[in-house]
Amino acid sequence: MVFIDTSAFHAVLDADDQYHEAARATWTELIIGHRQLVTSNYIILETCALLQRRLGTGAIRTFRDDILPAVDVDWVTARQHENGFTAMVSASRRKLSLVDCVSFVVMRDRRAREAFTFDAHFREEGFDCKPR
């Protein structure tokens, strides 16, 4: 199982992103390998906001129609939200987001060890990150 982060979704869709080529190659590898892909509704929300701001609504349509059908979506529970919020406040790190902290909780709950991400926070939390 591979958890997909906003940074990966954005890099797959934005040809100008510095990680675009690596992201496209990783996405293709995951799809061809029939890996179980998972994300959260928080990541979808964050990705849509980023895509709309940077690339416009066409990118959101592509995300919804071409990318998301291949991904299982976990809906964050109240407990996961609160645990992520507590972790964020406890960490007291300016650049560690609530979405990241909730993602870590979701990954641990799902026993997901791998993340498709370009965000170093996932590696810092002990997850294996793709691409390497």
C-alpha cells in the first residue's frame, strides 16, 4: 500500500514542477505494478486548492477524472483529526502542516509504510518514500 501526498499529485500534473519527470515515472510504475494506492480526503482538499491556484480548473478536472479513480480515499475521522492536530501542536514546527500530521495518523492506522511524496516530513516520520 502506498499513501499519496499532495506534493506527488501536484508533480504528476504540473509539467513545470521540478519533480514532474520523477513523479510521472513513479506514477506509471505504481499503476503498472497494480499497487494499492491510498490518500485522504484532506489530501484531496489540499491538492484541489493547490491545483486551482497554480494550474486552474482544468487540472482539477484531470485530477478528478484521470488520477483519483485509481486511488482509494480514506475519510479522516474525528479521532484521526484530533490526533493529527495534537501532534502538530506538540511538534511546534512552523512548516509541519495539519494535513501532514493527519496523513501520518492515517498511514499508521492503515499500516502503510510507503508514501509517494516529495515532502521530507514523511521520511522524517520514518516512512519509506517514493521516489527514492
